[in-house]
Amino acid sequence: MVTTPLLARATALLAEGKVVGVPTDTVYGLATHLSAQQELFDVKGRPPEKVIAVLVGSMPDALELAVFPPVARELADAHWPGPLTLVLSSRNSTMDNGPKTVGLRMPDHPLALELLNLCGPLAVTSANRSGDSPAHSHLQARDIFGDRIELYLPGVCPGGVASTVVEALANRDLKVLRPGPISL
């Protein structure tokens, strides 16, 4: 069980632009505020052309960040919270350092949702060095990153498979960019 002081510490670290480990319903993640995404690239050794998804805790948060054509809203209503990332037109093209799209997901994990409801949307990527297999628990993530991450929220990720990623842009056919737990 995660205590309120632990969530308060996570919230404070995120406000400082730090990276925090967080369990999700798919794989263990590394999270930061949207304005501090460079930290995630640095910690993971991730190539700058690979964008980072944004986790949201509510549909109103998602609607502030992206344009939802009807088919995207149907997918979100059917599969959120859950292991589906929707690539949508961004309402703020500077949010993700240039691209005019954003990948959004609402995780089905109580701790992740509680953190998102405290902090708002967060940039989150799997806890692994770029190209390696993702961690499935805070212990595995700690083995990979050690003290580079100040706080790992405890948890094991039940899904074990990265989310399905679907491009759902207005006036275009749906496009599966990464297969995952949800089949369309």
C-alpha cells in the first residue's frame, strides 16, 4: 500500500522536474512533467526522434491535450482506462517538442491514476534503457537505473506487455502503430 507521504514526495519531485518510477497496468514506467521530458531522454538514452506518450487521469485532461475525432472517442470510451495509446492531433504543438500529434493513454492502475489526479498529465515511458526489455516492477526498474531515479513507487505491473498504439487522426483511417494487448 502506498502512503500519502510517498505520493506527496512523488508529487514534489515531479514538480522539481525530476523523474519518478511508477507502476502501470502494462509495464513499469518512468514519469516526469511534460515540461521536463528531456530528463526521460537523458535517463533512458532514448533517441530524440522517439516521442514520449502522455498518461492522463481523466477524459477532461485528455480533451485539453488533443483533438478526439468520433472514432477516437469511441476507442477511448471502450478501452480507457486500459492498455491503449491513442495518437491524436495535439492541441499544443509545443508540448511534444514539435510534432503536431500526441500519444495519450489512461492507465488502468490505481496508483498511477492517483498520481495523475494529483499531478495532472505526465510524460511516461517504459522503465528500460532504450532498446532493452521493460521492467515489470519497481525492483527491476531500480536494478536498471539505481540512484539515477530518486523515487520508485512500489508495484508490480500485471499486464507485462506495452500498450497497443493506434493513430486515430481526423479524416484518416485508423492505423495500428504498435500491436499490444488490445486487438482492433
